[in-house]
Amino acid sequence: MPRHRLLALAGPLLLGVLTIGSLPAVAAGNSPPGTQSDSAYAMSGLTHGVSNVFATTQTSCYRPEVPYTANAGPNDGYSGESACPSQGANTGEDTGASAPFPTQVGSNPGFAVGPAVLAKNHSESDIRVDPTNPNHLIGSVKWFASAEGYNHLLGFYESWDGGTTWPVQGHIPGYEGWTDNTDPVGAFDGFGNYYELILPYQFFYLSSGSHSYQINQNKEPNPAVPAEVISVSVHPRGSSTAKEWLTTHNGGPDYVAPYPAKGREPDKQWIAIDTNPNSPHYNTIYAMWALFDGLNSKPYVATAHANKNGTHTDWSTPQVLPTVNNTASDTYLLPHVTPDGTVWTSVTNFPSQHGKCCISVSTVKSTDGGLNWTGLPTAISNITVPSFVGGYANTTFTDGIDNTFATGTTRVNGAYPLYIAYNQQTNGISNVFLTASYDGGTTWTPSILVNDNVNPVDEFQPNLAVSANGTVSVNFYDRRLACPAAGTAEASAAGLALDQTNVNFAGMLPPYGATNYCINTSIQFFTPKLAPKGSNIRLSLNTWDPQLNAPLRFCVCSPNATFIGDYFGNTTSGSIDYTTSISTYDDGHNPGHFQQQVVAKLTIPTS
């Protein structure tokens, strides 16, 4: 995400004013999954038939708007920006090798000059299933050309066989004329067209390597386009190549909302589309984002109607959503549509500068296709979350989105359930919790613990999904397993020998056997009423090192703030759960230990 995460949201947390609260109570009638040994957890993926596919390993290239040549290597495997191989990309995408992309025309001298460069790292992801074909999936992710410069577009990877192979992939076209395209999130409409909601934004590099967002016709990379926009690209139904995207509307780029001036800066966009043919608002598209002005932000929504050919009606005028606080920083909009056509979103509130410790989350709904909205009471409050920078022990990745939201697919006591999962930090350790509402967001159950590790380590960045039969899944990043031991094949494949310098780690490097350092991905299933189905399941079949090739979030001069993504994907199709998350492990296709997306697939347990 762009700099607004730091300025508007992290500011309170960076000041270190944290109130350590007690853990939430266990919901009456429910209990957490209990605990399981690390050895049982380590084998749980194999026990449950989890499969892993490294999905983003094809050769993809594009011409960046702002090239950046700094190299932070050889530590952590960094290798700087690399030219596209002589044989070119094998994705079939337009790399911009022969000419600038259309939105790059009008760039200032020195920008968009080429050549095309290799996309190496892929972090922060989303995954969606086509409602017209359960075997058709599309994932989207940040598509990094330079980890050192935090320089990326968005990319996609597409499967037609239920996630076994991902033959179609590449950068998502249409907005190459901005320095970065950020925050991957997409949705299918009811016809099988796929919409990616994109936030392109401009910056340029200062001599120190830090980023300047100054809006000046002579300094910004591309004065021919707005500084930032909320925009859309559409991959039409039946597309079979990486080039097939619709990126214009009414003769120009498909802007939902342009923001050309400093002081009104969008971020945290999300999208949902009503795909229930019985809904009165079938194929209504809901685009949401937060608009920042310094330390404050407001949530906005715009709507359109999807057409069968992949086009859509004009976007409505953006409107502000009502919230409980209606002050300070309201952000993290995560819209979902229940089968009756009601659209819901959670809203996360970061308090004003007078209360800088915790977050609160509430919900907002519309029953008339987005014309009118109702704010509902606070669901959770005073949740202490990690500091944005330095919030996790031993490593340097910054804090991501700490909460997630989903809606149920089957009624409970006459209402579709609402679910919120979140990570909360207590005594320097993060754990994941889950709560539900069964009366339309008026009241919420006491939270239950999701992770079942024995020893205190960080469990964080949850994402929710709900299957067609109402089963709830919470996936999250998990640090319970130690890094592989020195001299083992796993340590070699994990690339631990590359991890030589780490400003946040006081132990010996490389981090062989280090605890609360390396990462796995986990999942826990629940019934609609939050009774746990079994124990946590390990989704990543191999442990990985988050330090390797991690994009430097603010400057090549700031090695204490790296990036593994602010969220990752979770979705279901019939009896299958799909997760797409990061790994730097070399499974035989990733010798450079770049950040790749691994799609984990498993059958949803029945009990």
C-alpha cells in the first residue's frame, strides 16, 4: 500500500503508546480449538491432504514508469532491478519493450524510458472463484520489478483446472503510467467477467532512495495522468491470454475516482459484486476505499452495474459511508454481499490523536443496492495491534491489516451471520481471535482464540472465508515452527544462508533453528455457530524466511521496514478451500528465493 498506511494509520502506533489488555473471553457455548503439539501441527498439512503449487514462477516483464537501479544485495538475496531476459517474457503479455504503454505517453524526460525489466517478487494477494465455473480461479498480487525501490504494478495468475496449474499470468495492464499500482483485490461478476480494482499512484526517488510524492508538473513522473486514482481493469469472460483486459470506459482510462491534488489521497480499496441471480441487485458492483487528509480518513463507496460483455455502466458519484465514530481514521473496508442482496462492510477505526493505542471495528450495510447506508454498533473495541514498524520480534516486516470480515451463506436464527477475525497483541505476542453476530450486527459474541500453538509466538494477519454450506475458515500467518536446522536440506531450500544481516535480530545469523522468526501459513475451520472443526492445519508444506528479498517499504536506506504483504487470499469453491500466500522457499522453481505466491488447496473438513 502507499504511504498513507504510515502517515495516517501507523503514526499512533509508532509512538509506542500501547495499552496491553487481557485476552478476550471465550464465547458461551463455544471453545477454542485447544492446543496441539508443534510436531502434530508440522505434519497436519500432509495428514489433511494439503497441496501446494508455486503459481507465479513464469517469466514476466514490463517497462516501469520509474526505473530504479539500487541493489541491496547480496544480503537476503537482493539483486536489484534486472533487465528482461533476451528471450523476453514467456507470459504472452505486452512488456512495453518496443514502446511505452499508452498511459506512459506524456511522461517527463527520464521516466518510462525502458527497457522492460523482470518481475521478481510477488507479495500481498487475493484469490477469487468464478461463480459460473468452480474450476476457474484468478489470483492477484503485487508484481515487483524492484524490491529495493518498492516498485511494482499488479499482476494476476489464472487457473482453469481447480488450481492445479496456473498457465495464464502477467502484469495487469492499463495503468503502467504510474510509479506503482497497489492493493490487489478482485471480484467476478455473475457472467464470469473478472474485475480488478486498482490504486495507481505516483512518486519519484530522492538521492537518498526515499520516495517523494510531491505533485509538481516538472518533477512528478507523469503529469499527463492524475497523481492517484481508483480504477478498474476487467478480464472478460472467455479470455485466454495475459493481454485480454478491458481498461477503458467512455473513451478514457476506467477511473472510479481520480485524485489529482495533494491532500485528498485514496487508499485501502476493495470490491464486491452481487452474483446471486435471485438478488434484486444482481451484478451491482460495489467499489470502496478510504480517502485520507493528513491523519484523518473517511470511507467512500461508488457503484456500477456489470454488463455481460465485460463493460459496465457509469460509476456513481462517490458517497461517504456512515460510521460509528465518523471522525479520525475510518478505513479497511471489506465488502461482502449476503444471498438476500444486502451488502455489508466492516469499518476499522483508528482513534484520533488523543487516543493512540487501539482499533475498533464496526459494520455498515445497504439493502437497496448502495443508495442508502446504515451504520451499526461497534463490534470489537480497544484492540491493541502491533506497531507498524518493529511490531514483530526478530524480523523487519511491517504490520499488515489486523482484521478481516466475512458474511455467512446460510441463515442462523433467521439472519445471515457476520464474522470478524483479528489479531491482537498482548505482551509483545500476537494471537488471532474470532467473533460473530447473529442479529444483523447489533450484538456480537465474545471472541474465541483461533490459533492452537502451545508456545507463545506470533500468529497474525487473518483472512476469513465462508463456504456454501456455511463453514467458516480463518487462515493466518504462523510462526510456531522454528527455522530449519543448519545442515539440513530444508535449511538449504529455505535459503537461510542468504540471511546474513538483520537489524532486528540479536541472535546468530543465518537464523538456523531460530524461533518466532520463520513463517508458515495455517487455517482453522468452524461451524456457522463457531464450534471448531478439528485443529489448526498447516497450509504451507515448507517453512520460509520473511527476510529474503523482502521489498523495502520506504527506502533502500531503511532496512528496518520490509514487506511481506498486508493481507493474503482465502476463498472456497464447493468443498475446497483455496489460500494464496507468500513463500521464499525454493521448491525447484525458485532458486533466487524470491517472494512467490503459493496456492494451497485442501478439502474442507466435515467435522
